[in-house]
Amino acid sequence: MFSKVLKHDFISTGRIMGVIYLIVAGITAVTLGSHYLKKGEEMAVGEALGVAALLLVSMCMFILTAVVVLTDFHKSLYGERGYLTFTLPVKSWKILLSKVLVSTIWFVIALAALFGSMWVTVVVLKEEVLGENYDTIMGLISQFSTVKISSFVASVVAKIIVFFVEFAFFTVTIFFTSTLANTRLFQKRSVLWTIVLFIPIAVVTVKLAEFINERLVFSIFFVDDKIKLVTDNFEYQSLLLNNNGIDIGELFVYFILGAGIFVATHYIMSKKINIK
Amino acid sequence: MGNALLQVKNLKKSYGDHQVLNGINFKINPGMIVGLLGPNGCGKTSMIKSIVGLINDYEGEILIEGEHPGVESKKAIAYLPEKNYLPAWMTPKSAIKYMADFYENFNKEKAYSMLKAFDLPENQKIKTMSKGMQEKVQLLLVMSREAKLYILDEPLGGVDPVARDFIMETIMKNRFENSSILLSTHLIYDIEGILDRVLMIKGGELEVDTDVKNVIDHNMTVEDLFKEVFRNVF
């Protein structure tokens, strides 16, 4: 049944997100098309406008994603659609978990789109526009060719996990705020309260995460194609500057805090909310 | 009264200081059609929302086939709320697919035959439909469930007398065999003939819980009884 909830959550949010990504794909096609079809060295108008539009849309992607997932969350749970959602034969925590997972995946896709648009920018602008920066970027990219493929894959997978956990933490914080804003005290102006309450809640949770992280050094670094576990703060600081690493401790803190916020959200959602 | 399908014990619910339900007790047996009657704001919808699992912070106990509201009770109950609960982007076709995905007891063939009988376009977005058409879509989704208990909250509210007859006919024709119906309304005249039992809520308390036969035995109609009970309310 959980897979069905996931499927319908993807359909519900995907209708809007799909349109946004179609626009991104369209702009990318126009930009790259103008680049490869141009005659002469001068930059084509299509290219310039395309790059500008692509970077703008990609940077706005996080805001657009946040708006779409929050709107869907609010409408499908606390709006009139809640009458349908909460009478489905599915445990309420699964409904919440599905929304967190689907939203997190949209955020990860938004990040991938941002990287993709940056790659298109590099391809199109090349050295004549990027100047020295182009060499730096190409130098960074060429470094990957010397790295073992297994280390590269491990590093990418690890980074995806990091982004996933951090976006999931962000998502669950937004959902907690929205849920709190739909309790009796704030329900009349729930949208406004969601915005107002989000800032202090996000600050408190992030500060709490930072507070714990400072006292917990437990990281993995990829050093010379090998995985190195680091628990010493001095070593951590020195490796942080030069190597590709993952702060497992930080990840763990975000995961535990996120799980706590999830449980709190579910409690309020299932015990304290009367749908309008 | 052996195996009650629905049992409500000492149900209390308040919104802040406002007590809307104050110690409600009743049972519904399989096959019964029960009218839940009372003026607007008397607590009918709060009680229904507690039974279907939309309200959880109540006092007392609700048992559906002996179990508290949860996944199993949601499989057994087909609920028609007052509100239009379908997403605006859905079409009747996608709504049927959605319900069939979640409810094993959803009869797709029945849903499509009702769609045809109601003369509803299967690919038109629900948001572009008239209110009457939207209500028909919701009704067919509920009545296509082979449920044990249909809970219908004001299905006759805001529709003309001809539409009321149509709705009642649809409900009676399409209910699953030996299922029970809990029907909330304040339009007693339209449902009086089909009811087995009536519950009347006044000021958050169950004022009347009786068989319709008893009412008739006292040379009264349900409407007469309603007027007598709620005479001082209006």
C-alpha cells in the first residue's frame, strides 16, 4: 500500500514539477541548439539568453520545489482533500513518510538540475567568456580521470546520501511547521503562520544540530582512493580543506533530529488537528 | 444486539471550551439504515469525523467490528463527506483509478456503469464540473465500494427535490448487500421511508435512539418526532 501512496504523491506533485522540468529541458535544448548551430565565434543571442534563463530557473528551482511540495502537503492533508487522504486505509505515518520521501527526491532532482545547468553554462561560455575560471573548472573535472572509478562512485553515492538526508531534514522541518500552523491556535491563518513559524523553527533546529556536531567528530574521508575514518578534531580540520569527505556524525545528527521532528509532526497530525 | 457493526460508547468531543458531543452511546447492527438527525451545528459531523478517523482527540470509545478506528475500519467504511474532497486536477476516470488502487472492495465496473448512467464525462476535470456533477462523482465513488458501512454526511444538502430522489435511489440501489448506512441529514421527509432507526442529537447529547417502527406505533412520523424534540431549538 505504501508504494501506492508514493505513486500518487509523485503524480500529484509531478504534474507541476513535470511542467517546470519541461521548461528547463526546453531552455537547455534552445541554448545548446544555438551553441552548436551558430556560425562564427560570436556568442549567439539564443545562447546568452538561454544561459541566463537556465541559471535563473535552476537557482529558483529550490524555491519552486519548496512551494510545490508545501502546497501539496497543505492541500492534501489539511485542506478539503484531507477528507480523502485521512480516510484511506493507510497508516498515517506512511502518508507522512511518503510525502517526505517524494519531496526530498524533488529537492535532489532540483540540485541535479542546478549542476546540469552549470555544466551547460561551462560548455556554452567556454574560455572566451569564463577566462581563467574555465581552466580552473576543466582542471577540477580532469582530476576525476585520475581517481579510481570505485572511489569516484563511492564518493558520488556518499554525496547523494548526504544531500538526501539534509534535504529530508529540511522537508520534515517545513512539514512540521505547516502541521503546527494547522493546529487550532493558528488554523485561521495557517499559510501565514507557516511562513512566520518556519524561520524560528529552522534556526532552532539547525543551531541544535550545529551544537551537537561541534561535539561529535566522526567523519569519513576519501584519501588516496582509500576510505579513512576520522574521529580527531585536528585531523578532521586538516583533511576538510584538501579531501573529499563525509561528516557521518553530522549526517547522523540530522537523521536523528529529522526523525524526532517526523515523530512530532505525526503526533500533531494524528492527534491535534481537526480538518476544516 | 449481539455483533454490532458500529458501537459508540460515551463519546465526548470539545473544541476548546465548547463541548460538541457529550457522552454519546449507540450501536448499529449489520443491514440497518440509520438516520442521524439534528439541526446544523448539533455535532453530527463531529461524530461522523470521529467514526471515520478524521478526529482522534475525543474521549470515549468507538468500535467498528470490535476494533478502534484504523486501517481495517477504513476498509469497511465508505464515507461521503459534505465537502468536495477530490483534487481539482482529477477527472472521474483518474478518481476511479485512485479509489481502485487503495480499496480492494472498490468495484470498477460498477463505477463505470454509474458514470455512464449519470451521464458524466470520464475525462473532464472535476474542477470544471458543476456542483451537482461533482456531487454525483463523489457519490458514485462511495457507492462503488462494497463496504460494510456507508456513512453519508448530508448527501441531500443543497440539492433540489428531484436530485434528492435521484441520490436516494442511487444509494439504495447500489449499497452492498447486508451493508449498513448511517445517513446524516436535516431533510427528514426525503429519507423517512427508508430508515430502520433514528438517532437525534441535541446540544451534544443523544436525545432519541429508537426504531422507526416504534415511532410509527405511536401514530407519529419521524418528522413529527423531530419537530417535537427540536421545538425549542430554533
